[in-house]
Amino acid sequence: MSEQSLLDLIKDHLATTKTQLWVNPGIALEIQDLLRNPDFSIEQVARLILKDQALSGQILRVANSSFFSGLKKVSTIRDAIVRLGAKQILNCVMVVTQKNLYQSKNAEINRQLAALWDHALGCAVGTKWLTEKMGYRELGQEGFLAGLLHDIGKLFLLNVVDNLHQKGKLDADLPGPLLQEILETMHTEYGHRLLTQWNLPDTYIDIARNHHAETPDPHHTLLLALRVVDQTCRKLGVGLNHDPTLILAITPEVNALGVKEITLAELEIVIEDSPALAA
């Protein structure tokens, strides 16, 4: 067993690992690239999804979930794309591919990953809802992905810790408070690096880096909305942190966006219902 501190073990692992910075969400990024072309077709999107049989089945399940479903069930990927729209399908693909990464054989890490997944999904659904509620419908789809990906640095770092544990470099009983401190301190840096490597749009990279910034850009509507949702999740205990004493109505982000208290109350309900999306 190593005599190094947890922080030193993580830094050494990150400094000496020769592989690229973790895995990317594969087909989701291919779909994203396709959607940048205004002449894309539904058939092209469907073909990409159908490359992965397991993914196809999961997409149909999500499309027929209570969150997305219409009056009748869809039975083909093409029907799902027609119902939801290509950009919403991208959200579904991201949900499915990301959720598969939030798993570990270590009980403590798995518990933290489950809480982190609830937070990611809550922020995704909440940010989409809030931006649209505030009249920024054009930001809804971006809000979903921003919420899903903003804390991906924590997912990456937990994956590193899991890897160290599997190699026998960490005790079975992980130091919870210290691990939380490391996640909070380092996740924005590594989230920024990861999304940069994946070549995602600058909006998501900027949000991953600045969603805890002391003075956020008052003109970055999507960032402000994500921060409101992130703090709402913290108030509700959706995720790794819980602070029920938070008074959202007096936060700078709420004031900058002009969010009313009734809207904040509705947002709490939306977030609390969000885990049903991927159940």
C-alpha cells in the first residue's frame, strides 16, 4: 500500500498515464458533428444510432419514457427522431452513453457516482426547463447538455480514484471528506481539459471551467441559468452536496436573470422529478 497522500497519488497518476484523457461519448459526438450541417437528414442520424444495437434499444426506451412519450409508443429509431427532433435525440444519446460511465465495483465510489449522476441529470433537465421558462427557448437544448456535462471533471476524477483502488494503491475505506475536497478543488480544471479534448463547443467548455467562478459573466445567460440550477440541486441534496440553508432568491444569478420565487419553487419540483427520465 502506498505511503503517498490521496492527492499525490491522483496527481502522479495523471502525470504518468500515457493514454488520452479518458474516453469520449463516441456516437454522441458523431451526431453532434452531423447536426452542425444544416442539410443533415433523419436517415443519417438514424444510421449512426443503429451502429450500436444496445444504444438503439436504450434510445427507444428513453423516447417512450414518461418524460418524452406521446400518445402512442414509437417502435423505430426513425420514429423516435421524428417525435423528439434530432437535437433532442442527441440529448437522449448523451444521457444513455454518459450513464454507462457512472458505475464502479467499489461500493463507496459507486454510491458517489450514483449521486453524481442524479446531479448531472437534475442539472440537465433543470437548465433546459429554466432557460425555456425564462423565454430563452433557443438555449434549451444547449442547457440540457451543459447541465449533463458541467461536472464531468468529478466523474473523471472518481474514475481515476477507482483505477487507483483497483491497482491496490488505495485502501478499501476511502477517505470521504478528503475525496470530496479534491473533487471540489480539481473538477473544473479537468472538466475543462476533457471537454476541450472532445472538441465540444466553447459554450460547454466555458461552463465546465467557470460554473463555480467567483464572478461569473453577467451576460452569459446559459452559465447563469446552470448556476441557479446547480445551487438548487445543492439545496435539495440532489448530488454529492447538500445545503438546505441556501436562499436562492438572493443569489446574484437569480437577480441577474430576474427569476421569480414561484419559478424557483417550480424548478425544485422539476429537478426532483428528473431522475425518472433515465430510470
